[in-house]
Amino acid sequence: MNDQNRTIIFIHFLTDPAGFDFENPLEQKVRAEKKEGDVLYSLDNFSDSLTLHYAKKLISDSEQITVICQVQGEDVPTGGAFSLLNQLIKKKDSKLFCNRDYAPLKPMMTRLKGRVFATGEELMKMLFE
């Protein structure tokens, strides 16, 4: 990995908006390992338009962008969060990770050479080694 700062965005695809975990263990691990100057932002598929707008601005303004999707189940709605992934296509230095195969993300995972991770430890290796 080069020395540029990067933006890391977590998108949580939830079955219930009340299910957002503000103490998400994987997010906490990434927060502890990220370099000073890296930006970490988190949202879910139920996020409001202002939250989505800010995330789109982060993607637009960042040289390096990493998006980590955490999907709760097979039938979760994509909501507005899916529109963020369209912006990744325009970025030269973008990475996409997901914790499972999720049919709505399959086209993006293919196009962006996204990687599925099975465990938090596996993701941490992909991000920081």
C-alpha cells in the first residue's frame, strides 16, 4: 500500500434500521489499525440523504477509497447505500470487500474485483498487510 491517506467506508446492509451496531467489532478493529490521517465513515442501507451525500463527497474527494460491506442476510434491502457503489467505478484506486456473497452486489463485486472475506481477521490481512 502506498503512503497516501485513504477513506474507508463501512456500509451495513441491515434487515432492521434499529439493528445498527455503534460498537461494531470489525469497525473497531479497523479504527485501531488505520493510519493517522485515514478517514473512517460508517452508514447503513437506511441512512438518510444527508448521510449518503456526505459519503458520496468522501468518495469523490478521496484518492484511495475502500468500501467494506457487511450484509446481515440474503434478503436485506439495498436502500440508498447502493448508489454509493456506482461512484466507485469512476475511481482508479478503489477496493470493495463484502462479508458474504450478496446477489445485489454481484455486478459491483465483479466489476471492481471485489473480495469476499469470511472473518474479521481475513479482512484485516487484506486491508493492512
